[in-house]
Amino acid sequence: MHDERRRIEERAERVHNQRIKPAVYAASVPLDVAAWQAPGEPVPFAEAATAPFTPFAMGTPWGPPWGTTWFRMSGRVPAEWAGKRVEAVIDLGFVGDWPGNQAEALVHLTDGTPLKAVNPLNQYVPIAHPAVGGEEIHYLVEAASNPDILAGDFAGPTPLGDVLTAGDKPLYTFRRADIAVLDEEVWHLDLDLQVLRELMVELGEHDPRRHEIMHALDRAMDVLDLDDISGSAAAVRAVLGPVLSRPAHASAHVVSGVGHAHIDSAWLWPIRETKRKTARTFSNVTSLADEYEEFVFACSQAQQYEWVRDNYPRVWARIQESVKKGQWAPVGGMWVEADGNLPGGEAIARQLVHGKRFFVEHFGIETKGVWLPDSFGYTAAYPQLAKLAGNEWFLTQKISWNQTNKFPHHTFWWEGIDGTRIFTHFPPVDTYNACFSGEEMARAVRNYQEKGGATRSLAPFGWGDGGGGPTREIMERARRLKDLEGSAKVVVEHPDAFFEAAREEYPDAPVWVGELYLELHRATYTSQARTKQGNRRSEHRLREAELCATTAALHAPGYSYPYEKLDRLWKTVLLHQFHDILPGSSIAWVHREAEAEYARVAAELDELTTEAIAALGDGGPRVFNTSPYGRAEVIRAPGGAPAYVQVPASGSAPLTGGSAPEAVTVSGHVLDNGLVRVDVAEDGTLSSVRDLRANREVLADPGNLLRLHTDLPNYWDAWDIDKHYRNRFTDLLDADSVTVVEDDPLLGAIRVERTFGKGSKITQTITLRAGSPRIDFETEIDWHETEKILKAAFPVDIRAPHSSAEIQFGHIQRPTHTNTSWEAARFEVSGHRWVHIGEPGYGVAVINDSTYGHDVSRTVRDDGGTTTTVRLSLVRAPRVPDPEADQGSHRFTYSLLPGANIEDAVAEGYALNLPLRVADSAGVQEPVVSVDGDGVTVEAVKLADDASGDVVVRLYESRGGRAQGVLRTGFALAGAQVTDLLERPLEDADRDAEGAVRLALRPFQILTLRLGRAGVN
């Protein structure tokens, strides 16, 4: 037989695209359209309904950036269309090839009922089937003219990312608003051809099935009447029927499809636009559920449900009905799909608590899995936290984006730092916006790493980020691929069903231990420093407010614990931990609003904390320590004078001063407190840090070296830092001044000022306090650089085989060598409050109060010694998607702690991030809880969320070893229970003869205790 593949394939392609697709709509009549441009921000339906509309013609430009245009559309179904499937078809003037992040609209009936959204790949609104001749159509359409920020593939900065800079030039040209007849036979033929053609080109050129499909297509094109597509469509479909009905091989891979509509809670649009995106998409989804009884839609992010509940009650009611029918699956059990690395441990716990509770309260559903397809890597604390919240599985997709190493599994057990394992899956289709194309199906099978051990994978399908979610076309593809030779088999089902079957099939799946590090988007640990600082400060202020409020509730008659305010503030912070806000990868508008929100949160939390302390009664000045470790520390008393105080963990003490340790001396530019001696060079670096206790020099080279690197990644400016950034840099060694600014027996400080680059300025105050080896670098930066990153280096004379970085409820060790491509790819990593390096008998910690990114490297010197260098990433200057990212003022502190072990690093990390608070108060003499036992660290103290009056304490083992201890309470204890994260009892706690709670923790174990109070019902 002659090879005619090219002729046949090209024939089928042309006829399909040029003749069959245009014939899907058999006839159309235009709608009458009028328009009203809403001034400023979006308005409610009721206001738009009474607005002054003016006639609007197709082909007219509309829509300034971030604007809202309401269109009034009306028309009549022609009488001769009775019995046919009639739809409104609306093309807002969609641009590009991305189905989200551009113009979109929500269509309402005139009584305000939302019908369905209009999106680039979902342009229809059903009218009738069958239609009644003469039916009148009246719509009000709320259209959002959101700019296509991705236009040009992020090639350069754009002013469109903020309404303040975007201008008012119309972005779109309205193309179509018609009533049209959907020719269902032609529509189905179009889908038949799509599925077969895409399957054909994915099969091997020598595969008989490919040739069978090819010749069937050729015969079908012979049957098609090009002058009567509609009339001949049924006959063409009959020719294709046999090749569409061939069953899949018995060993065919099974793809569990679950509807999905990945909606970033903010990214290239502000939060206010996400609220509308959710309503549009959820309207589409509930409409689709009415058409396809097998349809199942998985949706995470309780925050988005709450927005719809509060703003679109009719859409909310439809969601509730779909949940009851089993077609809508709440998943994920988190408030938002948060960043996977940066939120603190207690914050991730609250993400799970608030998310799961929302779904239980509103749907009676206990979600079973964590759904995080798009976050930029995942902390090794997740398995334990997920399990403690009652989850059985974990899903993500993003690790498939690795630049260097292909992750070796798609289905596996993920083991966290404490030993907890959770069943985990990466969909091999490598997308969370699948459409069941032939290429996607082939990729899923080709990629699947578990061949021979398992046979199934999951595929989330639907257009995301405002693309409208799943469509009827995707559902039709799924039906055709349910059992089709040459393809994987598609079954649409609930993700819980997939995970149950996958776990049953593959119980001995391989194990991955430790973090899921994404070899991409490493700059998200640093970009938008003020957003990150706002998160860190908010997390710690929430801890303070809860602890102080609990103390007041226990000891201050008449004080009322602020449940509702704390709940609202927590949810605000959790929202801003979304994986494109906290990482710094959103447009300017998002980060401008985030900074304002963090300022408001800070003010409210400070007020709550002040009120709680004041409720304890009038008295002299007291010092409050909200950290879980007792402290002996120099602080500034009212009036600015230094004072030395000793304060118990989570308690308070009078501001009377304690026994002063050895005094600080300042000689020239040398600070000495008897523990360490710090020599500041004329260029502002540290020429020496001498640990006087260990009689050793800490530094191998000048410390606190500020290095300015050129930072232009290959793609994704705000997201990425590529390894070549290291090759071009400038060391900031020209200090404008080095000046002693504090010379007190309790406090010595030297200020270093520098100007550099494009008018940027750094002022650092290097401080040493009596009684502490910690050296603080209080830093103010006026930053005006572009496409640069600033790092602070501490080259330490230590041979450290690994570094340890704090993560949620523990720490993780990473090799300092680059033996393999896996280690080499970790050239920028994340950590929380501290990084520690050490050799047997000696260690050093670098502590921070707001930064997350860092790198650790080592070299061997000519003298045979090893230099291990820790470098903090302080600030970046990407220009996309926010051209002004990080510009302006920054204030933060980082510290060097010589002679530190892990426990020292933990304690000083808390201390730096939770400054002692001085207030006039009677205070209390005994903390709410106190713990005896090395390595046992209290993370949260609060009242139970059910307002029962019980005290909830969350603690963990922080050193990485076994710990034993005793927890005592500052109140009469009636009972103690171990609970899950949602404060639901698991078992009674072990108590000793005196009633104290015995603690026995494995390495990094998290324990939540619910403590009943005597006399409280």
C-alpha cells in the first residue's frame, strides 16, 4: 500500500478546521446591545440595572484596563427555530491563546439571577432546548476588561498591573453577540474528529491503529458534502463510529478525570477581581453539572467559597445543591492554596483548621486530602500537619516544573521530618488545566513513573484563572475516551475515589523523605520583601495577641476573649499567604493592597494585645515575654535607657532590672562584652568576631559582606533566580561612615552608612548587648536598584557537612556539597527564623526577622581549613510583573550568633521575632503554661475555638531528638486531652500524681493539648 499519510492528515485537518468547525452554529441573528461603563470599582447588579445604557455596536472598542462595562442584551428567537438547540454566543473580543487572565463576563437575567459566564473558550449561554418560537431574551452582562498581563510572554515591564498606572485606553473590541442555533450533529462530528485526529498523530507511525484511524478519516471526508455539512454530518459520523467504538486494551492506563478550575486568589489581578472570577466560574460549573450527570468538580480554597456565599447567594445555593448531588467535591481543606514553604508552622495549621471547618460547617463534608497543585515547593512539615488535620492524601503538580532533575515518582508515600507518611500523587499529565487532548493523554502515559507497579493517575481538567473551568467539549472528550483503543481510559470521578483505588492498588509505593524542593521559582523566597515582612510580623503578632488574650481571660474578671476579631484577622493573614501573594509574584496592585492590609492587621493586633495587658490591672512597668523561652536580655526602658531584665517563658516580670552581666566596652570600632569581641573594619565589614568563651575566631573572611549581584533570570523575573546571578557582582566596601552610636555598659553599637548604585542607601547599626553573644544588624535600606539582588555573607571558619534551616515545627538539613545534580540544584533555599551550621563541638547561627531566602556554600582554604558561608538574600529588584517591585524603604534585622547549638538558634529566633514588650500593668506572676524539658517548644497558647473556655496549647519537639518533659498550668486544671489540629479529642493526656501533663515526644512531633479549667463548664 502506498504511503498517503501526509495527504490524508492534511486533508482531514483542513476540512475539519475550515469547514466543519464554522458550521457548528447553523444560523444566527444579532442581539440588540446597549452599554454602560461603570465608573471606578465594580458596582452591584441593582445599581447597574438602573444605569443609563446607550446603544452599542459590534466592532466597537470597549473596556479600559480593570474597568467594568455592563451590556444590556435583548432579542427574540425566530419562530422557525422551534425545537432546535438555541444559545446566545458572546465574543467580547478575546485575545491571545490563554483562556484566562483577560476579558470575561457574567450573564444575568433581568431579576439579577446569574446564569453563566462568558470566557474565551466558553462563549455560549444556553437559551432553550427545544426553543419555543418567538421567545424573548433579556440579559444584563457584567464584563470585566482585565488586561492580558502575560501578553508578550513577560518580555518586559508593563504599567497595566495597577489601576493607578494602567491608563484608560480600551483594550478589547467586541466581536459578537448573537442568538444562534447549535447544530448538534455537526458539533458532535467536530468532537469526533478532534479526538480521532489527536489520537492518530500521537500513535507511532508503524502502529496499525494509526493507519486504521487515518483511512477512516479519509473515507469520512469522502462522505462529507462540503456544500451541506449539516445534512451529511450524521453519515460522516457513521463512518467514524467503528473506529470510535474500538475498546481500549486491557492494560491501558486509567486516567481519573476530575473537573477543576484553578483560580489563583490573586496574581495578575487583584483580590477584588478574584471574587468575581469565582462567581463566573462557579456559575459555569453548576450549569455544566445540569448537562452531564457523571460530571464531578473538585474545588479547594474555603476563602473563595466564602466570597461567593457573601456576594453571590444564588450561585452559593447552586453550589450547595451540586454538593448534595455528589457533583461538586470540596477538596484541599485549606483556607487558600497557600505557598508551600513560607507560612509559619502555626499558620499552616490554621490554614487547615479554617479550611476543614468551613467545609464541615457548610456542607457536612470532612475533606480527606491536601490539594496544592501550584505552590512552589513543599515543606517537609506537611505530612505531619496534613495527618493531624485528618487528611489521608496529598496532591500537587508543580514539581514537574523542575529545571534539572526529573522527580522519580508520580505516586508515592511522602515522609516528613517527624516520620509521618502521607499517600501522595503528582499527575503525570503535567497540568492542572487538562482538556483531554491527544497530546495530554499520550504524555500522561509516557510520563507515568509507576509502570509495572500501578496503572492509574489523576488529571484535573478545565480552564483556569478565569478561563471558566470545565466545558461541555472537555466532557464530550472524556466520554469518547472512556474506552478507546490506543488511548488511556478516562473515568470522571471524585479525587477521593482515585486516591482510594490508587492506594489499594499500590500500597507498597516508594517513599520520598524530606522536602519537595522545586528546582525553579527560587526567587519567591525573597521578592516583594515588604509583603514577606508583613506576613512574618503578622504571624508573631497573632501569637502575642492570643497568648495575652488567654492570660487576660484567665486572670482578668470581666475580660472577654476576642474570638471573632482573632478569627477575622487570622483569615486575613491566611488569605495573603496564597501562593502568588506571599511569594511576591503578583502585580503591583496586589502587593500595594497587601502592605496596606498588613498595616491594618498590625494596628488591630497591637490594640488587642494592649487591651489584654491593660485588663490585668494597673501597676508599674512590666516586661512581657511572649516567646516560649525564658530570657535575660537588654531592652530599652521607657525614656530610652537600656535595662537588663529576666523574664520567664510566656510570662512577665517587673521592669526593675536584674544583675547586670559583664559590661560592654567600646574601643575604637571594637565591641566586647566578655562573651564575644567584634571588630568593625573601616569598610564597614566585620574584620573579626572572636568567641571569647571558645577562644576561637569565628570568621574565615570579612563578615557581613554586602554583595550586589546582577539578577536577570531567563524567564519569570519575580519568580526565578538563575545560577548565573553569581557570576557578576559588586562588593559594597566603600562605607560613607563608620560611627559609634551607643557606648553604654549594657549596650554598644556602631553605625555603618553606605550609598551605592542608582542612589540607594544602606544604614546598618551593629549592636552587641551585655550578656548575649548575639550580634544584631539593624538595617535600613532606601532601595532604587533594578534587576539586582543584595546578599549579606558570613564566611565562617567551620567545616559543616550540612546546614540546618528552620522550617515549620522543626528544621531541615541540607548538604553543603554539590556531589549530585540534586544538591547542585539547591543553590538558593528557604528557611524561616534561622540557619545553623556546625562541626562537632561548635556551631554558628544566622538569624533573621523577615527574610526567607539564603544560600550556603563551602570552600577549602590554602591552609587546609574549610570556610562555610551563609548568605542571606535581603532584597531583589525584578521588574515583571511589578515594575516597581521592592523599590523604596525597607527596615529589618538579622543577627550572627556565635557558639550556638540548635536549641540556641531556636530560642534566639523566637527572641528576635518576638521583642520584649514593656507596659504599665499589674501583670500575673505565673504564665498560662510552663514546660520543663529540653527541646519542648510551645508554639501557640489560646482559648478553644468552640468558646468552651478550655485552653489549647500546641507544642513540638524542636531539636530533632526525643524529648521528655512536664507541662504545668497557671490555672486549676480539670482535665487534659490530646487533640487533632481542629481541637477534637484523640485521647486523654498522661498526667502525673500532681496533675501536671507528662510529655514524651519523638523528633519534631507536634502535640496539641486541650486543657480543661476547673470551675468552667
